[in-house]
Amino acid sequence: MAAILPFSSYIALELRSGDTDTISLCAHVPPRRGEWRRFHPLILAACLDEDAACAAFVQSVYLEFDAPYTEAPGVFVGLRSDLPAREDAARAVASLVVPGAQVPDELAPYVSHVAAMPARSPSLLRLNLLAAGILRVAPLEQLAASVADVTSHLVGSVDVVRGVLADRVGMECYVKDWERFFGACRQRGWCSDADAARWLSWPGETTGPAVDDLPDWARWTGQLLNARSGVVRTLNHAKLVARPGHPVEMKIYPAVHHVWH
């Protein structure tokens, strides 16, 4: 994937607890960078071109590539936080990424991200929900209660297929004290000691690419600032996935950010 993807200043990996082989990759799509358009030409143009239909609603766009990286990536569209009519924005973006998709009326005011995952199902619409939306979905509310004391911020996740909520739900957990969070997860059997130790060793910083090795638009910034290129490693968030009759599955999202010093 590193050989075929254009440059991005932010990339996250998706790792599953107990599974060191299956890795998904999430990349931020820089605005107005045409080299990314080959993955989802119509969707990215409609979200990122300044005069496009959905551009006024969009804060960010990410692509998610699932192993073995041979299918079309998922596309995650983040909505602006200051939208006066979030319901209209959520429905417009949903119909763009999954034609014919329906956003449930009771959730539309609380949607923060809209996603399509064509490699999993062409009719699947994923919605990320703000805190108030979590309270509208009972399984999400139960997950939130189980980690409220070890997280700083929560984002709910539901799948909608032809207007019907799927029984699978997810909870993105944003954390300040990762040792405390992983301690709670180990007690609940969601991750092992080895998982926690491996993930806690991730944060840090290394030297980034040489300025001359960066694309022109990124190189210009470094030259203007006369700065050194660096790569910062962080833990972006964890995710808990729950389905009836199954144990809670835990995922972690270690990230790399390109920075200038």
C-alpha cells in the first residue's frame, strides 16, 4: 500500500485484539489533491471540489483500505461541526456515497460521519453519531456506560442497510490515559496483556522523509519554514464492536502524522 498510495499527512492502521495479521489502513485525503481521485472519482469530487454539491457540508474525507487491499476502499466523510441543518447534510452525503440510502429520522440530527464500505456490502451505510445520538440506540448506550469512566470522548457507530439498523454497533473511544483504559479492557477480557503492552509501546517520534522526497505541494511547506520533517506516532482511538450473541471485539487505531519542526 505504501508503494501505491499518494502522500498523506495522516495515516492510521486498524488492528484487532489478538490478531497481528489483519491490518486495515485509513488515510486522510488532502483537499484539492487530484492524485487521490482515482479511488472514488465522483464521491471525492462531490465532497472536495469547492463548488461541488456536498462540499459545503464536508469537514474531512478518509479512505479505508481493508486487507488484502484488492477491493475499492471505504470512504468516510466527516460533516462540519457548525452545520445549521445537520439532518439535510447527513441525507445528502448518504445518498452520494450509497445511492438510495436512507438515514433514520431519529438519528439524522446527530450524525458526525457518513461512510460507504463497498467491499463489505454495496448497500451498507455507516453512520457515526455524536454523544446525544448514542442515547438513541440502546446497545450503544450500554457500551458507553461500560467505558465512560476511562474515556474522554465517545462516538457511536451504526450500520444501516436499506433503512434498517443492523444489530452490529461500534463505539469509538477517545482516551487521555491509555494505561488506565487498557487496564479496564484487560479486566473485561477485551484485550490481552500482550496486546496492551504492544499498543502502549507505539507512541513516539521518528525522523520523517527527506524534504526532497516529498511531493511538490508538501515540499513547499518545508522549504518555506526551513523545517525538519518528522513522523509522530500516536494512538488515535480504540473501538469496541458489539453484536448479540458474540463477545465484544476490540480494535485499536495507531496513527502516524507528518509534522514539521
